[in-house]
Amino acid sequence: MAWGNQRREWHDSVDEANLERLNYGEFPDDELVITTWHEDEPVEEAFWFSQFSAVHPSLVLETTYIMHVAPSASEAALLRTFANAQE
């Protein structure tokens, strides 16, 4: 799930990298990478979506990774926001 500046570009680059990795051919469901971008939504809604609506057709999603690309770190605030989105 991509949120924030250039969310579409991140979304598209992940899709393209997966297609390239698989030679633009057929691939099994367990190789599928599903991406979404969250425009006009607060980050809290994107975090909620990642925890309660994100599914994969053949794999159980057990771990969430947050990648924050920005000029300054805000790890504590993002983790707090992620935890609050569980409520």
C-alpha cells in the first residue's frame, strides 16, 4: 500500500519490478504481488486497510513492513499511528 507523495509511482514501480522479475509471463498465485495506492486518505486509513482489508489469494499475510521514505525520520509517530489504526 502506497500513501503520500508519489504514491502512484511507488505502486507502478513495484508492479513493474515484479513483472520484470517474472519475465512478463505467467506466474503462480504465490508469486503475485498486489499493490494499492491511497490517494485522498489520511495515513490512518491506509494503515487500517493494511491490517483489516489486505488479502492475498493464496498466502496468509503475517507480517507488515512499513517503509518510510522522507527527508526526516518519524519512526515513533508512524508506529504509534499504525498501532492506533488497529482500534
